[in-house]
Amino acid sequence: MEEEKKIRKPRGVAKLIPGKCIACGARCQSACPEDAIGMNDKGEPVINLEKCIGCRRCVKVCPAEALEMYYTPEEQKILAQIASSSKEPQGTSIEEAGIKEYKNVWVFVEHTEGEPATVSWELLGAGAKLASSLKVELCSVVIGDKVEKLCRESFAYGATRAYLIDAPVFHYYRTETFNKAICYLVKKYKPEVLLMGATGLGRDLAGAVATKLNTGLTADCTGLDIDEKGYLLQTRPAFGGNIMATIFTERTRPQMSTVRPHVMLLPQKDTSRKGEIVIESMLIKEEDVAVKVLEVVKDQRAECDLAAAEVIVSGGRGMSSGENFTLLQQLADELGGVVGCSRAVVEAGWMPAERQVGQTGKTVRPKIYIACGISGAIQHLVGMQSSDVIIAINQDKYAPIFEVATYGIVGDVFQVVPAIIDNIRELRAATDRKE
């Protein structure tokens, strides 16, 4: 078994090429995740071979290409064995040979004391398409206390296999325990893709896992796809939302992404689907965990659930003041919806941050989204452009919001919205009279 492990993981160590270092300012030292690089009096890196994990980060950042990977004669023989047994042509790198061991698409099932987060099921829908393209299995990962039911529920949303770690120590989410559990499963079963929700919990856990595994992570993705080489293409807004960047992880696995709630479509639930539950266990003692949960205090504020609303009436800078949002509230009440807003409104202090839609706010997918006085900056569009029907009201006929709108009304929001409210009330009154 030990010999098998050695064959699978030839890592090498970083080595300085004499005469090439330009003493650029210790970029390699700052890039090392294990503090394995020191500096001599000449400003050249001194590598602690016992601490080096062969992650290649120092090699990648060196502008003078003064660092290279060194492999012992034994490791070179192992690499030769991998190359000879691999279907890849000779010359395949150690990184490429290693990542071929990884397969299957995993989705982490987020929950709060057994209550699942909808984003997990949305990711199973997206993961199914990725798994189909890669011709691999779609698997769920469930960690908690008495949460086996979530494994069966994940089958209803498309998973064919569920990895379960169930123990009292996982009753409450804590970064330390869940991080160890996820990393244990990843190292043992080697998934090719690992998806998590871009929630408070998901962002916290994904960053910790990616750091521990020394792999790439793309946060807040709005699109996922597979290219012709089998890489996971991860699309997300960049540079303040001014462009959409597509990122892929070339040399490390798993390929990790987080996706906001309501960005992906919720797949159809089919309770007749079945799957395999793989039960694993980890020896984590409660007394060894640094963080203790003493009490859970739930937020008692009567805030609306913007992300779950089916009708959203949003206002932008064109509403002129916070007082004018009472007009939007009237329209929302008539439609059984809630009021949202753009970032500019929050920054002006007209509405609380909980109501913000957009890149730095919430991502929504309502049946009807009414944008009132919102110009349509890309930062706002990425948070609502997947709505079923978008109705835009703006005085500027060239406003970008009209490019994504299903219906556009060029006009004064203070004239159009009252007219819509009156019309809805007239229609409702006419219906009541007929009944």
C-alpha cells in the first residue's frame, strides 16, 4: 500500500538554478504556503527541503525563471512508470499525470441543523450537466449530525452517490471540523470538481478547503461549463463587474467553485431516484475542537427574504429620495412582492443593505422583476438578469437596463408606477364585481 502511495504522488521539491536569481524582492518567499523559503544575504532564496511540499507556487511567480522542480532518481523512475502506463503521450508532466486520477463532480450539501440550503439542489442541477460532459458521476457530500435524509434528498435532485460523515461533533457548522471532513474525503476519493454555494457558510468553508488542498478556487461564479480539454470553465464578473472573466484550474485538483443562490436553475425533484450512500467516519473529539457553540441566537428582525421572492420591485438612483420608495412598496403590495434596490440606493442611505440586488448584494431569480429608475450597470445586471420577466421603467431610452428587459417603458417612474397601481386595482375591483 505504501509503494502504491509513492507511485501516485511524486511531488519533487523546488530548487534554485545558480546564477539566474535577480533578487526581485522575495516574491517566491511570499508565495510559499508552508514558509519553506528563506533569504540569504544576496537576496537569493534558500529552500528548506523538509518543509517544501512541491506545490510549484514559487516556480510560477519567479520572473527570472530561476527556480525549477527537482526530482530524486527514485521519483524519476516513478514518473517513468506513470508515463509508460498512462494513455497520455510521453512527455506528460507530473501534474498532468496526477490529475488524471481525479474524477466525478461533487456538490457540498449545505444545511443548518438538517435544514438544507436550496443552493445545494441548484448546484446539483448545474453539476449534472458538468458530469454529463465529463462522462462521470454526480455525487453529493453530506456532513452533519443525523442528516442521512439529505443524502436521499440529493438523489431526488440528480446525485447518484452520496458521501456521508455523520457524527454529533458535526451538529453545528464550524470551519475546523467541516474543513477536516471535506479534505479527508477529497484526499481519499479524489473528485475532479467540487462545487459549493456562495453563502456565508460556503464562502468560509470553500476558502479553507482550497487553502488546505493547495488548489484553485473561483468565487461567485455565474456560469460553469466544460471545455474540449475537460477543464472546468468558471465564469464570474471581474474588475468591479466591468468584464466577465472565465477562469480554469490547470494543474491542481479538485477544481473548486462557489455559486450564489438562484444563479442556477433548480432541477426538477424526482423522489423515485435512488443512489448509493458511502458512509465514512472521522475521529474528531469535541474536546480537541478549538471553537465551541454555546448558543444559537436567531435573527428576530422581520427582514424580507429577497432571494426567495417571486415578485421584486426595485428602485435605483432615479427614485430621487428614500421617501419615494413608499411608491414602490405600494406596487409591491399590490403584486404580493417585495422591494429591492441598487447599490447606489444603499450608498445613499435610502434603503438597508439587505435589500440590495447585484454583484455586491443578492442574486435573485424572481418570476417578475420590475426595475424602476435603474440604469442597468453590469454590477446590478449580474444579480437579476436571470429573472423570468424583467420590466424596466426609465426616462433614458438608451439605458443599459433595456438590453436585458423583457418589456421596457420609457417614461417618468413617478407617472408610470402610479398608473400601473391604479390599473391593477381597477382590474382587481372588476374581477371582484364579477364574482
